[in-house]
Amino acid sequence: MKAKEKTAIAGMTVGELRIEYSRLSTELVTMKRERYTKQVKNVKIAKNIRLKRAVVSTFLRQKELVV
């Protein structure tokens, strides 16, 4: 994940972070299902989604503790 993406995520509000986290979670579930049902071109996509979801989760927890 690039520094620009992290700063963009850090600038989001708590509501936006929750929406982004749920979107990434559903995207990850879909990706895992497709991984077992059909051939995927890029297998690293699931890893990147997990990493981005972890970053979003971290910023979300930090902002919830401050509020």
C-alpha cells in the first residue's frame, strides 16, 4: 500500500471508514469464493485486500478511541 493511499484513508471520517471496511470485507468474501469456483488471473488480489482492510481497521480503531 502506498503512502498516498494511507494518507487518504487517514483523512476519512469514522462513517466512511466503516463503509470502506464493510466493502472490503464483502469483496474479500467474493474473492475467496471465486478463487475456489473459477480460475483467478491474479492470486495476490486477496492478499492486497486483506492488507488494505487491516489498515482501514487500524485507523478506524484509532479514531473510535479518540472520539
